[in-house]
Amino acid sequence: MTSMSYIQWASYWRNSLADAESGKGALRASECESFLKVDRDVRQTGVLPKTSVEQLFKGVAKEINAVNVIYRPNVLVLTLQHGKSHQGSLPEILTALACPMWVNRQGYLFPSGPAVVPRDLLHPQDDIKFTVGCVADLDAHLTTHQLKTFTKDQVHDQVDDDKLADFKKDWLAFIEHCSLLYQNVCKALGLTDIQDFYSIANYSWIQAVDTVSGMSVNILKLYDSITSIKPELALFYSYSTVSNVNHKPCMDFSESVSLRLGHSSDKYCLADAQRDALSHSLAMNNGDILAVNGPPGTGKTTYLLSVVASLWVKAALEQSKPPVIVAASTNNQTVTNIIDAFGKDFSEGEGTLSGRWLPDITSYGAYFPSPSRLAEAQKSFQTQSFFAEIEDLDYLERAEHYFLQQAILYFNSDAVLVLVDIKARLHKELLQCQSSLKRIESLWSELCKANALILAMIGTEPESQLAELKAASHQHKQQSTDIKSALKQWQYFLANESIWLSLFSWLKPVRDKKNRQRELYIATFSDDIRSLVALASPDFELAESEFKKAIQQQDQTHQRLLQEYQDKKQLLEKRNEVQAHWQALACSIGLEKDALYDLNAVDKKADTAIRFVMFRLAVHYWEACWLIEGRKLGDELNKIKGKTGRKTVVPRWHRRMMLTPCIVSTFHALPAHMTCSAFNDGKFDPEYLFDFIDLLVVDEGGQVSPDVAGASFSLAKKSLVIGDIHQIEPVRSVSGSIDIGNLFNANLLEKRQDYEAVQANGRSVVNGSVMHIAQAASQYCYQAEMEPGMYLREHRRCFDDIIKFCNELCYKGVLEPKRGDAADALFPAFGHLHIDGRAEQQMGGSRFNRLEAETIADWLAQNKTKLESRYNKPLEDIVGIVTPFSAQVNELQQACKNKGIESGKQQGQLTIGTVHALQGAERIIVIFSPVYTRHSNGEFIDRSTSMLNVAISRAKDSFLVFGDLDVISAASSTLPRGILAKYLFSKPENELVFKINKRRDLLTFCAEPRLINDALEHDQYLIELLEQVKETIYIVSPWVSYLKLMETGILSSICEASSRGVKIKLFTDRHFNTTINNHFDAEKEKMFIQCCEKLADEGVDVAVIRGVHSKLVMADNHHMSVGSFNWFSASRSGIYANMETSMIYSGDLRKEINTQTAFLNSRVDKLYQCSKDGALVL
């Protein structure tokens, strides 16, 4: 990367964003108001009328000969009122071709880039609302069909007669290229149903690129400023270029005890991973980006609040300016989730330090939305309007009075207090709290050193070691005493010995007598003493010297051991003294006495006992600062409201951060808020506050496209990116082929073969995200087997069974379930209800399943009272419904409305939506409507793990699937649906029992289907059908029991029908027939095989399937029964005998039955059938 490569990335992201904004194909009329209408005949000539040219060049410098536009040759307008059809909403306007062009002053059009089908009209998408083709076809076309394009310098100033022929040739080639593009990509536009709803307009549109007025206009302006000014931007440089491969070792939490200064709760401490993430966040330097990977339910909000609290407290301790912290994301739902947290998730505490000491302030965050959302936002949140109201002398006077009252209560002072004194006293208390944290750090360090010294010097059991030393020292002292006593006795003996024995010892008899007397005397000593004397000469002449030598040795050893004992005892006493101080410290912050605590326990208690208090003190410290600053301004406070100069704007930001430590905004709105005005050349020009935000927090970074967020990184010094790449991805608005072109144009790609390498760094708008960039830029990798950055892993939202699914699907077992298993939940953690519905496709792509929607609405209506009684909450706070398709959202909303259940986004309405609807939220029960049936595969669900990961991780107690379970079972065990099947069918009790409605699409053939209710009616129906059937009958029964068939007489009817030549085929499930409590049972398998073989002998083809849940009977393409009754195994007595129901349809059902049997036959694992000669065939 060159030193200016960050400018190239800025240019690339700017152009990608502009392409996405100007290249939309599904439009509302209001979005087209700035477009120029030109006659459709322009496509014949390639020349714009003079009036249009004049409009395009209005205000353009004379030396500029060409301007860039988007040419939309074909405009399709919806003919139905309000864009509503019986199948749901359709775009008001379709422009399936977007062609970037140059227009010269004569009006001649020159292609400036490849004509494309806008990305929003192509699948795959997270939800197929309306599509005309697929991305793969577009990329294939652009790869194999090259269009001649022109740079600005290549555009002719004048197209005279000499150049006209070439122009016409190029224009004809362009039109042919567009026709081929339509033919190869826009296949859906040729369908009759689309043509029935849309009419082609008699005009085309020209859109000036510089007049882009969509959501991204503020971002584009900021990019333009970056590329033109080229300021030194450390953070933006990191965002654009840095990819760390060699990561630093992670810090131990013990290194940051006194750095973590604030906490948001007085009841709950941070989890280990949250604490570690906080430690590393506070150690960041300017230009650093840190990814904090936050899987669902791992406490991202709690962590973020502690970051904000710590930075706010740190600035208060340093008596510096408050940090400017901004949290941003890509959509309003995410940012309102953040601002909600700043309003309700900071604990206020108890006593006189609690709450705010300023009136009318209800949150620790402020929301800065776009102007269009301000009016609505200020009803619920503190916005820029809120600040405008309180930055007023009248409020200042009222607020100061209220503040002083609260301060008097807290300090319990009768004296008159002034703001400066209160600020100083609060700061002093902050310093005392900080000293407590430092004391924890230093005392623990001292204790660790003392323990290490004890371990090294004394060992693992110091008390016993000291006792042994003391005993050994005493033993040597006693031995010295004993030897001294023996020496005196020996000396006494020698003194009394006859002198004659010594004088005549040269005579052998005398010498022998002397030695025998000595031996006899020495024999009276102890063994130890005798051994000493034994070292002397044979005549014991040297015994006395041996005694003295031994005494000296024992005395020396005694003194050495005594000194060692005293030294080590002193070490232990010192350690015990430090430990006593440590225990006293632990008790002083609220831990119980008579227990040993490590640093982990004390540090966690310090969260609620010290750091939370520091946060509360900082709240009031900054309130005092705000009042003091307001008083300094005096009358100027009201006068400067409208001023936008840097000298006014920067202090204004700092004052506001004294009251709300975090500002929340979207990336689309943020650049407009981070500006000031500067006086240049006699006028005021807008200027961006580059490198001004102290900390930029990106929430749901996995959802944010690199181009959307990139510009805002120029406004900040460092950034935390919180998110999860295993949840919802960014909306992709540019295809791969266009992306390659943009990379080439920005000189970021030298050859096409390098594209994958460029994509790998996460900065491409086609596959990247802010989270990918942050992971690459992070200096740490907390969880070796997962993505770089920090990793929150303690999960407390869902029951353990639920989050285990997410662990297996996405997180490699890293998440640590902390809530426990469901003990007495109303429904299973993974529940399922099989619905034999029909998936239908709306014009344009989105799918729906009416029977599924109606069944869910019926189930909610019937269970509403039970749910609300159990959870003591309204239904909308208990249940959320998720589906992959927006068309199904419409069906579900209507079905619920028919049952008196209101749904929507407002208070008191049930949430029904695609996975985005519950992003960042949670419900006790989440119902999943998969829509797919055997009429269409469910591969869309498997395209990414994110859909099921998001949907399931929102469910605290239960995740219930209402749909065609066979489509889920049909998936490979390694795919998302396959893993879901494993959990759904792990326990028999996971199956829900509920009556299913009529299938509307079959009422065309059978206006009044027959309902049968109990086991007897089902048996009678099947027996009668077997008697009537002429050619073929298919029975789908997940379980089969040969004994039940004999008992009910069904077996006899089967044999009789078979003898008439009727083809009988049974589809049954391998797993259900070979397991007990979800565990394989060899004896049951043996009985199942025997059953299959016997049925084959009776003329029944038995098709064994891995995963079948339907309960169907289909005969002669004319009869079909759909329900919950297991035809070949259901209980004919007991509580379940009267609970089963089936709906019987009659009519021309050939197409439906063919669909059903084709799906079932495609999944047969083993087939038992009888050949014509009676032999069993496998």
C-alpha cells in the first residue's frame, strides 16, 4: 500500500456508494422527482433534446464539456392503484436498466461504464421482494460481452460529420448490448403476469449523478471532502489499509484493575470476556481499531456501557474535557436499540448519589437522527432539539437550584455550597475511589510476590515446613546438650582414672585393663554418643576431641536451622499480614468475612462497589462542570445557539458530552452533524470535524457495508467495532462485475485475477463489512479458533438447549451457556408442528404459504390466554414471528388481524417480520414460518447460517417451527436446516398437537373437504378407500406397526386390494421406527425390518425415508387426506385416540399428488417390494 492508498479506497467506496444509490431499479415516484424525462426515441438517436442539455449543464463551469448521468431507457409503471395486487406490494416504478453515460454539450450520449441491471432487482437477496433475474447471469453477461466505454477525456467536444458515423456505430452497439442484457438477465420481465401489471412509459429518464439525493448524500459529501483535502487521518488510514497477521498477546485482567474506572450496574459485575474486552478497549491508541465479536446474548450492551462509563470517569479524574463518544450503525432500528439502552440500562443506584441532579434529563445518551426523523425521534429520545431547549439561561437557573439541593442532601451539609466547591469535593471522592482500585492492584501484586516467595523459599505447605524446621533446630540443640553432658562425664571418668594405668600402659596387661575399663564406661552412653567415640583411636585417646567437634557441628546446624526458621517465619508472617490486609480490603467492599478471595472475586465486586460509585460521582461531577460552563457563558449561552463556527461548535460538543456521554446516530446522518463553518474568501463554507470524535463505536458491525461507514472513520481518533459476522450481512447493492470495475478505476486492482485477494481483506462492498475490516485491523486475537479481536462468549439469554444449536451452527462450541436448561417451560425449547401447506411464489420472487400463516394465527388465538397467564405479559411481549419472506409477513399479518391480533412496529403490536425484525431484540417464544414445502425446495434457508442463527438466538425459552417438516428433514445434516432437524426431532415431546385448517388452493377441486376426527373414523375411511381404489394408493405414515394393522382390520383390506391388482405403497420413517427416546434400539429395528418384509409379502411396497413427518393418504389421483393421524401406528385408545384430525379432499388432484409422490420418492433410503414371482426385492 502506498501512503496515499487510503485516498484510493475513499474514492472506491464513494463510487460504490454512488452506484448503489443512483443504480436502484425499484423506485417510488417521490425518488424520481429530480430525474429528467426525455422521449423514448432518444434510444434511437443517442442524442438528448436541447432543453434537457441546458438543464444538465445549468451551473456547470464553461470549461467542463461533459457531465455524468444515469440513463434509464425503459421505465415500467405499475398500473394498479397504490401498487397493490392480490399478491402483495409491487414497486411503483421499475427501471431494469441503469446505464452510466457522459453527456456532452451537444447532447450526445457516450457510455461511461457498463450498462447494468440494478442489484436490488437481482437475487439472491436476504428477502426476495421483487426480482427480474440473478446476479450470476449479470456477471456472466458482463464477462462475455464487452461494451465500449469512454473516459471523460475521450468524449468529443463536438460530434461533427466526420465523427457522426463512428458515433452512430457505437450507439447501435450500445443498444444491441442493452438488448442482449435484457435477454440474458431480465428473464422475468417477459412473463405474462408482470406484463399484466406494468405498462411501459413513453419516456426515458436521465439522472444527473451529482444530483444524487438519497440516503447516502451526506456520506458522499464527506468522501468528496476526504479525496479533495487529503487530510492526515490515522484512523481512516487504519480502516483503509491495516491488516494485522501477527497478533499481540492479550493482557491479563490483573493489569487493568485501576484502568477500568466505571461500571453501569450496582448489582451485576462484568463477565470474564466482557472484562477482558473492556481492558483492551481502554488500552487503545489513536488510529487503533478493535473488533469486539459479540454473538447473540453475550452482553454487548453491558460491555459498551462500561466502556463509556470508564472513559467518562477517566476524563473526570484527569479534569480534562469529556470524551466525544459516538455510537453509530447502518439502520435506525439498531441505533434506537442503542439509545434505548442508554436510557434504561444504566443503573441509577440508591441513596442521595442516585439519579440525576439536573431536571428533565432522562438518558445518558442522545440521538442525532436525520432531519426527516427528528420530529418523531424527539418524542421518545433526547435529540439536538433537547439540547437546544436546555442550553438556555432559564433552564440553567432552574437546573442550578435543583443541583444544589441534591448536593446538599448528598454531602449532608448545612453550609452554603457553591458549584466550584461541589465539583472539587466530587473530584476528591473520585480520587479516593481510584486510590481504592490502585490499592487493590498494589496489594494483590504484593500478595502475589509474597506467595511466590513463600513458594520458592518454603514450598506449597509453609506451616508444616516451618514446623519441621523448628523441630530439626530443636533436635540439633538437644543433641548438642546431650553431647556436652557426655563430654563432662567422660572428662570426670578420665579424672578419676588411676594414674598407674596411664604410667604403665606400655605394658600390654595394663593397657588392656585400661581399655576394658574405658570400653565398659563408654558402653553406658547412648548409641549416638558411642558412635562418636568409635571415631576415636582404639585406645580412646582422641574421644574428647571428637566430642568437642560434634558439639561444634550440632551448635552450628542448630543456629543455621534456627536462623532459617526465623527468616521463613518472618516471610510467612509478612505474607499473612499482607493477606490480612487483602481480606480486610475484600470485606471493606462488601465481600463476606472468613473466606479467602482471589483477585478475580475482589475485582468483580469492585465493579458494583467501587466502579459503579465512580460512575455516579462522575455523573454529578460533569453536571457541575456543565453548570459552571453555562455560567461562564452567561448571556452568550442564548446568543450562540445558531452559530456554527469551529470556536462555537467544538465547545458546544464538549458541553453536551458533559450531560450525555454518548451520541447515537446512523452513518447516513452522522457526517452532517460533524461539521462547522469556516470563513474563506469572503464567505462561510462548511467544514468537517476531521479526527474529532474520541471514540467511534460501530454497533452491529457485521451488518454495515464498508462504504457506508468508511467516511465516518475520518471523523474519529479510534474505533470499537462491535458485532457478529454470523448474523445479518450488509445489504449488497453492487454486483461483482461492477465492483471489479470500481476497483480498477481506483487503481486498487491491477489484474482481474487479484480480485479474490482484494476481497479477502473485507473492504470490498460485495463481500466485506466493517466487522471484517475491524477483525483484520485488530492487534489481538482473544479466541484462537475464532475471528480476530476480542470475543464475548458468556451467553445468558436463551435456555442452554437453544444456544447449543447456535454453538454448533456458527460458534464452534465457544459460547458458554449460563442460563441453564428449561425446567418448567410452557413449550419445548425446540417445538414443531407439521403443516402440509403449499408454498406459492408472488410475482417477482417472494414466497408465501397461506395455510402456514392461518395455522400460526389460529394457534396464537387459542393459546393467547394461556401464554399471557403464564408469563404475566401481553402476547406481543411474549411471542415474535420470523419468516424468510416479506410476502409471508403480509400473509401472517392478515391472518393474525383476522383473529383480532394486531401486528406491526408500534407499542402493543405483535412483531412479525423477516429476521431483521428481531435483530437486537428477544422474545420468550419465537415462531418460525419457513414457508417452503415440497412444492419448492428450502435451499434459500441454507444459503447462509445467519438466518437461523438470528431467528433462534432471539428465543429465550422456545423456538417453534410451524411448517413442512419434511423439507427441513430433507436437508443434509451439515446444512443449517439439517442441524435444525437434529434439534427439532431430538425428543418425541417436541411435537406440538394442533388442528390444521383447510388448504385454500385445494378448495378449487374440492369446495367442501370432509373432516374426520378420531381413530375409528380414520380406520373406517382407510378401509373404505382400500375397497374403492382402482389403481394406486399411497399411504404416508411416519410410524408403522404390523400389530396395529392386524388389530384394526386394515391389513385384511390391504391384502384384498392387492389381490385386485391395486398398487399400494407405504412411505415411512427409518428413525422413528428404529429408536426409543431418540436412541437406536436394535430390537426395534429388527421388528421394523420384519414388518416391512411382511408387508412386502402382502403386496405393499415399503419405502423407508430418513425424515418424514407428513401423514397422508393419496389414491387414484382423486383422493387425498392430510392431517395428523399416523395411519399405520396411531393409538386407538387412551388420551390421544380422539385428538387426531385429517382433512379429506376429492377431485382432480393429479398435479398435487404427483408433486407429493415425486418429493417422497426422491428421498427413499431403502425400498422393500415384492416381485411378481413373490420373492422379496430390496
